[in-house]
Amino acid sequence: MKDVNILKANGINLEKSLELFGDINTYNETLETFLGEIDEKIANIKKYKEVADMANYAILVHSLKSDAKYFGFDKLAELSYQHELESKANNIYYVYEHFDELMNETYRILNVVRKYFGQEPIRREFTNQSTKDKAILVVDDSNVISSFIKKIFNDVYDVIIAKDGVEALTMVQTNGRIVGMLLDLNMPNVNGFQVLEYFKANNLFEKIPVSIITGLGNDDFINKAREYPIIDVLRKPFNERDIKTVVEKTVKIN
């Protein structure tokens, strides 16, 4: 017989759920259905987050919220609801900042449920191989952009942030672990073109490959940047998949 104390001890509001389901057998049968479908739902949530499709992301986290409320997963329901609100507001930066929190609670609940059904726990798989001995330099005066990139890569690379070209050149001169640079063009003090000119004068492009991230819509500026041996140009706003592609291409050149 399944031990409901496993659920209660892990913060699952079983009494409230049984008001909806009526009896424990119906609860268990429906919970098994949830367990059989959740892997696909998680995969799709991750997919829509990666491509910044906030409309479909909102639909799925709403569904996750509903499931969580039905089964008494109160904390998961609350987290899912916040993600639903923020994604409907197209606040992708909130989604990225708090995505691990949502997933950690989701997997915690799944392992509680699996234990309740006498199944082995599952472990989250991380496909990125850590190369924290290598650093990526992000040169951008926008805290939002730099934090967004750092959130994506911080488990893989040491992500170093420079607010302008002055800080960037100081880091280039003092940090020997930098294997690639993401450079904004429009910055205070020393701008991106001045950084590119410094790289050209000091033959640094082979040592530290550079890709441009820019919100400038003028093609003349982009064409001017391409006169230097940069790897790629990515226009803002960009999503996770785009920036991962550019970083992979940039670091691979090194």
C-alpha cells in the first residue's frame, strides 16, 4: 500500500486535493497519468524558453500550475503562476533568472511522487561539459543583457563582464583565460569600434575571437564591423538558442 505520509512529509497538500478527487484511489490513478505525461511537458517548457517563445511558454506553465494545484503541490503551483504572469508580460529576463528555481521544484516533486509509487528517483541531466577554466568576456553596458548571457553560460564558462571598452581592454591585458569575446558596439568611454581597432593593432583576433552583439539597426555600422576579422554578428534582442550558437562558433575558432 502506498504511504501517504511520504507526500505529507514533503509538503504536499493531500487533504486539499482529496476534496477535489474524492478518494485516494482516484487521486493515485490521476497522479500516475500526470507522471506519465510530465517528461514531455518539461521538454516543451525548456524548448519554448530556449527560443524565447513566451506565448507557448505561458500556456505550458499555466498547465503545470493547474496540475500542481490539483495534486496539492502548492509551492510548484505558486512558482508556475509567477512564470505564467511574467511570460505573458514577455519578461523573458525574469523567466531566465528564475527558471532553475522552477525546474528544481518540479524535479523535487517528481521524485517525491516516484518514491510514493515505489519508483527509483530521477536525476537531472546536464549536457554541458564544464570548462570553467576558460572565460568568456561580455562587453556591454546593459546589465540586463550581460546578466542574461551570464545566466545561460555561467555553469559552463567563467563569464566576465565589462561595462565599456576601457574595462574590456584591461581584462584582455590581464586575464589569460579569455577564449572569446561578445562585444557591443555602442558603449560609453571606449566604444566597440575602438576595441576592434585595438585588437587589429595588436594582432589579438587570433588569440581572442570576437563576435558582435548589438542593438544598432544601421547596416552601415554592421558592415563597418565586418571589415574586422570578427566571427559573427548577433542583433538584439536575441534568444538563448541564438546566443548559444554564436558562442559555440566563437569559442570553437579559438
